[in-house]
Amino acid sequence: RYIYLILGGFLLAVITMGPYCLVVLIPAVSSVLLIHFVSSQRLHTWAFLTQMGWQTSWHLVLQYRGYQLQEGDPRLLVAVSSLMLLTQRVTSLSLDIQEGKLKTGDTRTGNCVSFSSLLPYLSYMLYFPALLGGPLCSFRTFTSCVKLCTVNPPPNPLWTVSKKCVLVLGLEGVKTLLTICIDIHTEDPMQSRDLEGVLLIWSVSLLYKMSYYSCWVLSELLNNAAGFGFGGYDSKGFPIWNALSDTDIWTLETTHKISQFARTWNKTTADWLRRLVFEKCKAYPLLATFAFSAWWHGLHPGQIFGFLCWAATVEADYRVHHYLRPYVGTGLTRLLYKSLTWVQTQLVIACCILTVELRSLSSVRMICQSYICLFPLLYCLVLVFL
């Protein structure tokens, strides 16, 4: 199974990335060698610096080709996106080893490296269900799933996969309807200065969110079909296949707290950022986490602005809800409180998502010239006063 997963990942990389597959294959192999030749105390530092250095260099290549040469290659975009996911797996594994949660074992046979000992690590770096997308799976979970499928196979995931296929089709349908509604308005929503422009910008951000939800559910069902993500049985004896999941659409679309949205959005990545940065940073951990997220995403101007704005609004959100909690009772008052904060959350997130997705400095200027920028600005002012 390890070999099948490696071959599947290798073929998928070659088919989707072409010659740019080396962008992913080189750091995958080098990270495995680091694991076996660098001491556990220094492993994470080496793995982090080499992986982020390699990834940043390719992000700079993308920026140069996009901004200076005005050209782009979809295969390179896919390769860099896959490289970002590889960075998650490499650093997650190196942290496990450094913290003593995982032992690498004896990897040498005489003066050579045992291929059988390298196989699980290389398979983890390149296994096809998570190569192009999908929730972050820890190395221990990965190996236990492989062994479980070999010794005691989980129940057939066909029903779960079928339900998620239907959900993907539903999300794609919602995307189509949103696209039609947005296209009806011929005016560029980014150029609108009135309240209708705010609604249009929120609709565009909702379209982006539906795209993410669709991709995440598709990645989950691919993992489930390959035997990953089985979480046991519920109280009624039905199998649970959501052990690996980035998607909680209900929570994301109904929450009235920006902080809760940040924790739930792309959940395994949020947990990875918490472990990698937030828990290890002693000064301004929230700001450091969002700043690192901007670096990991590529350091485009829109990403820097969007993530720093998101960090400020999350910090303000903690203070606002802490301040208002004693004044919120029950009934109509609580309903009004949740409704207003839900609207505020939706519009702040819409502003952050658009600046991050559009990336360019011109998109930041257009957002700042729209009425929607008043909502994160309001929270930033609240942060100053509270």
C-alpha cells in the first residue's frame, strides 16, 4: 500500500504538473533524507528553513512571472499549491519527531539506508489523496490508516462518498446560481461605492467560499475512498468518516464570531498554524500566526493586507464579545446581538477573503475605496478603544 500510494502520487504529479513536478518531488525526497540524517533536536529547524526557503523562492518566481512578465502557467500554480501542502506535512512530521511523539527508529543497514524504513516517510510526503488538496493528516494517523486497511479494513465508505458527491454537486449548483446573479449586474462590484456594491462584494466572497467548500469536500471524499478518515462508529453503530475534515459549512456560515470563523476555516491548517506558530510565539502570537500565514501563502500585497486585517479583527472580536457579554440577556436582545454581529462577521470576512484572493495592490486600493472597508475599520477602532 505504501508503494501504491507513492506511485499514485508520482503519476498524479507528472500528469498535472508536467516538468514542474520536480518542484514537489525534490523537497519530498530531501525532507525524507533530512529526517534520517539530522538529529531529532535540530530536525525541525532544518526542515522548516529548507522547506520554507524552497517554497518562498517559487512564490517569488510566481510573483515575477505574474507582475513583471504578465504570464502564468497553470501547471506551475498547481505545483506551488501542492508544495504548500507538502510544507504542512514536512513540518508536522518534524515537530512530532522533535517533541518525542514519534521515533524514527533504526534506518541504517550497514553503511546504507534501509529502503523499507524510508518507504513510509516518502509515501506520506507523496500519497495521492493529499497531493493536490485535502486535510492535513499526521504521520501517525497516516501509518495507522495504512496498517488498518491492511490488517483490519474499515467498512465500505461508498455511502459516505456518495453523500459527499451529492454535496459537491449541490455546492457547484450554488456557485452557478451566484455567478448568474453577479453577472446580471454589469457594473464591476469592486467599483461600486454604494450599499449595493457592498452586497455584490459579499456575493463575490460567498462565491469564493463555495469554491473552497467544494474543493474541501471533494478532497475529503477522495481520502475516504482511499481508506483514510475512518473515525470509528457512532452510538447507533454507523461508521464515522469525518476524522479528516476541513469543512464545517454550517458553523462557518452561521457563526457571529470572527474568531470562531478563523478557527473553523480550513480547520486542519488552522490547527497546524496554532501548533507551529501560535503556541511557540511568546510575543503577539495572534499577529505572528497571521503574518506567517501570509508568508506561507506567498506574500502578495493583498495577502499581507488581508491577513493582517484579519488578525486585527479577530483580536477586536475577542474584546467586543467580552465587553458585550454582560449586557446580552435573552429573547429579543440576544437575537438582535447575534444578528448584528453575524452581519459584521460576514462583511469583515468578505473584505479579508477578497483581498487575499485578488492578491494585487490594486485590489487592496479598490477594497479600501468601497463602503465595505468601513466594517473592518470599525473593528480596528474598537480594538484601539477597548
